[in-house]
Amino acid sequence: MLKRMIFPIVIGLVGCAILIILGTWQLQRLSWKEGVLAEIEAEIGADPVALPAVIDESMKYMPVRAEGVIAPEELHVLVSRKQVGAGYRIIAPLETSDGRRILLDRGFVPDEAKDEARPTGQVAVVGNLHWPDDMNSSTPAPDLGRNIWFGRDLPAMAEALEAEPVLIVARESTGEGIDPMPVGVEGIPNDHLEYAITWFSLCIVWFGMTLFLLWRIRTRTV
């Protein structure tokens, strides 16, 4: 009987060891990811600096301030907010005091306010530079006729508004009726705890199956 049990015991122990290692690795990844998110949060909330003359994607999340004029053109990006429902992000051109024309994410308006007139003109903006991850292979093309976009496609939006593909996401109000949707870490995936729980749960199942198999071997040989 003991010889018949050796192989299931070895397989059971090796399987449990592998699953425990995988679960522990995910906990380590969780700790690392939480540190990264904390750094990003600190960067997002730092004191704003003047809009740099040269901007690239390494400056993602940089808090900035800019003065200029919000032009009347705008694009509407379909979004949904918890406990609010469907609505639109308002993307407008910001003509800065130093002669640049960039994109400004002013924030959220509810669905029924999509086509309402909004305050424009001179403004001092405080927000964060951002390169959103809204677009993927399944994102529909914008409905240009109804001015509805399904993601913040910076190059396409910049072309439509004749602006630089540079986006400031406002973290303070840029006009009555527009609710800022500032940059945050909520959209950054952090699934390592769920993965760890999955691996440890599989380990428990594997251990239970091993015990069951050993019990079957023992009962058949008694």
C-alpha cells in the first residue's frame, strides 16, 4: 500500500509547492504594485508647474497649470459614472497665452446636457498631463455626425480640433455645469490579490484531491 501512495504523495506535494510559490509571488507583486500606485498618486497630487515647452509621454501624470482661452469647439466622449449614469467628457481646445493650442479635458456633463452651451473664454487651468488608455482594437470609430467619440484618441482629436496631441485633464472646475474628472489611479489594473487568492485556493483544492486519492488507495487495499 505504501508503494502505491508514494507517487500521489509526491505529485500532491510538488503541486502544492508550485501553487504556494505562485501565490506568494503574486503577493510580492501586489506589494510592488501598491508602491507604484502610491508613487503615481503622489505625483498626481503634487504642486502644479508651468506647462513645459517640450512635452512627451514620459511626463504622464505631471501636474501643470496653464492660462489661456477655451475655444468654443468641443468633442464629446461617451462615458459612464457610477451612481450618475451615461454622460460625456468634454474635450475642448485650450489656446494658451504663449500661443499654443492643446487639448483640455474639462470634465463630465450628463447625457441631457451634451449639446448645451458651456462657458468658454479666458481661464486658468490646473490639471495633469495625460495619455489615456481608452483606445483598443474593439473601440468603435467616432460618430462624427453626432459628435460622439468612444475613447480619447489624442491624435485623432488633435487633428479634429487642429491642436497639438497634448492633453491636460482638469482637476478644478473650468466652468459651471462641468464636473471635473481628474486623473487618478482607479483605472490602473491591480489584480494581484485576486490572482494570489486563486493560486492559494487551487492549492487547497489540490491538497484536498490528494488526500481523497490517498484515502481511496487505502480503502481499496484494506
